[in-house]
Amino acid sequence: MHPAFLAPGNATVPIWFVNTTSWRDIRAALDTKAAAFADASGFEPVAGRHALLPGPDGTLAAVLFGQEDDTKPKDLFLAGKLAPVLPRGAYRFANTPHDARLGALAFALGAYRFTRYGKGGSEVRLELPGAVDGAELSRVVEAVYLARDLINTPANDMGPRELADAAAALARRHGATIRTVVGDELIGQNFPLIHAVGRAAAREPRLIDMSWGDSARRVTLVGKGVCFDSGGLDIKPESAMLLMKKDMGGAAAMLALAHMVMDRGLDVRLRVLIPSVENAISGAAFRPLDIYRSRKGLQVEVGNTDAEGRLVLADALALADEEAPELLIDAGTLTGAARVALGPDVVPFYTDDDAVAADVMRHAGVENDPVWRLPLWRPYDQMLESKVADLNNIATGNFAGSIICALFLNRFVAAAKSWLHFDVYAWTPSARPGRPEGGECQAARALYALLAERYGE
């Protein structure tokens, strides 16, 4: 069980969820002094507001927490707002929030702290609600914590080798096999785009290749692992470079998803491919208008070195496609256009498979892991034309940037039965319930629910 949770039977402080309808009855059930204290402190059953009620001996006796009325839109992660504001201790839900499972999940995710460099961790724990599967919830929390830790780690301690080490540790835990193609070996094994993007850095580029399971049902995950993105010779401005330690957020999300799949023991043959590089600047840097023959054989002209993520994903997707998996999923922090369209919380995704898209949207809603389908609009393919090569890595104009990126990647997928592409942000700019400021694992929980439905018992 994850440390954020407790089994029943421990001494815990009750948390009462109240709204304008239920407050009168809940107040009447409180100790007289506790009810008087709530009144004196000015507590009102407003969503997100809380009050700490003392017992006769001065210790914490109960917590009141406001949530939305039944007639209003509900934040299913609202309980996640509690973990950062409660004092150290053990708690339980005295009554049911909007959704007990998501409420407990949000509480645990809200308790996350990045502690690698000495800041203290959370010291609140929650007794699992009786109807909630503790093992299932724990594997999800572990996966999200893993992704957040990877993303939050600065690039000096999370380079291509360290990302490969994290993948290797996960492989050892679950009995998976792993191999890594490093440096100039990428040329010899036909990964020219990965090599071109990463060759300027002092830390060698690499392709991480993990396999698990022996099922005939092949599922392959591909995650963008750009551990820091300077923009290359098309260097980013300071403001755009500040958060580029998170440019491996797609890889982090796919490793989190892989953990959930392997820990659950789903009936799949899982493969995880992560092109892990640093997009740096040196005399060896790839240049605008360079042309490289990709693994698939397509000649790619570099219109902009800051569109490097799609280049490394292209070689990895081509490798994945050679096995014709039943389901091929990729994720990466790829375009600012996605953020302009949908903001930091909602992840656009692309696929030609309407049935899979509907399932993804359904699970995203149930899991409170928001995604939104955008179109693979084929007429925009012409924007990727090059006068001297098979295609350019950027469009000729400034429109539809996220769609253009998806169309570029689609050129490298042909044999997979279904392909899904997610343009994630991997960051929470300001804290919200269940989502502390910093690195965020996006789309993985929804995808895990999809895979569990398809390949579970």
C-alpha cells in the first residue's frame, strides 16, 4: 500500500464533507462545543473552504470541508485541496465526497512533495474508504509520483543517462528486459534523427527499449525524452527555456503508464521506447535546412531545430511500427499551439480510430484526467512539403501547430492497427486540488483505464 494511505483500524481524524444542503444535519450531529467553534470561526459550507475543530482536550477532533451543491458542476478532485492544508496526522472520510475513489486519489496526489533536494515531505495520510481497491489506487499513485519526480528533477541530475537509469530500475522491479542504444551506435543501428538531435550535447543521446510480457497482444508506448531543450541553434528565449527540464514529460508519462500496466499484470506484450537526448548547442549541433534520412527512409529537412521532439519520436515510432502493434501510443511535450488551444490542463490527442478515441474520452472523464480529440486534418499535410526533401519538420505557416506535428508523426506510422498521439504539457503552473505546482503526469491514468478494460481479467 502506498504510504499516503492507511488500512482501517488506525486512530484517525474524521473529515466531514458538507454543502449548503447537508450542513444543517452535520452541524447538529457535532459536539455542542465543536459546533459553536465552527460558528465562531465563521465557517460556511463553501466549496474548498475548511475548518479544523478542536476536541475537549485541545487536540484536533474533526475537519469540515465544503464541497459543491448537487446542482452545481463538481470538481471530483476537490478533496485534493485538503492534503496541503491539514496538520500532520491520519485522517478518514466520515462521509462520502462526490466520488470516494477519486476523492482518495486526489487526497494522495495532493499530498505529493518533491523531496530530492531536502524540502520536507507531506505528513498526512488517509484511511482508505471501505469500497476502494487499495492495491489499484496505490499503483496509480506510485505511477503519478514517479512521473512527477522525473519531471521535477533538474536537467543536471536528469540527463539521457539518468532517464535510462530510471527506466532500468523500473524494468528490474517488474522483470522486464531493457537495452539501450547509445551515442554513435544510433547511426549504426539506423536511428539518424535521434542521433542528429542529441549529438551536440556533452551527454550522449540514446534510445531506451524496454519489453515485458509474452502475450500475442502487442502494445507499444513511445515517450519523448528530451531532458533539456535549449531550442538548438534556433535557440529559445529565456522565458521559453525556463521550464525545459520538463521536456521529457512524455517519457515520464509513458514510464508511469508502463508501471501501472506491469504492476497490474495486464495481458499484453508491452514495449516502451524512449528516445532520450539533450537538444544542446555546440559545433556539432544540427542546423536549419540540414537534411537527414530517417529510419523509415523518408528524407527530412530541418525547418527549425526547436521542433526536435517530433524528429526523435519519428525514428522511435518507425521502429515501433515495424512490429505492427495492436495499439501504438506516443506522448510528448511538443507544441505551444496545444497550450494556446486547450491550456495547460487539457491534453489534445489524435487518432484515426473513432472507437478508440471514444473509449479514451470516456475513460478520461471517469478518471478526471482531461483529454480532448483534435482532428488529423489531412489537407494540412501539404504544409509539411519541402522543395528538396520528402518533408519538412515544420509547417510553411504559423497555423495549426499541434495538428501539423501530429501529421508529421503520422508519416512514420503505417502498420500499427491503432495509433494514438498525445501532445502533453506535463506541468501544473499553479497548484490546484490534487495537482501541486510542478511536474504533472498527464493522460497516463486515462490510458491505463483503457488498457485495463481491454486487457485485464
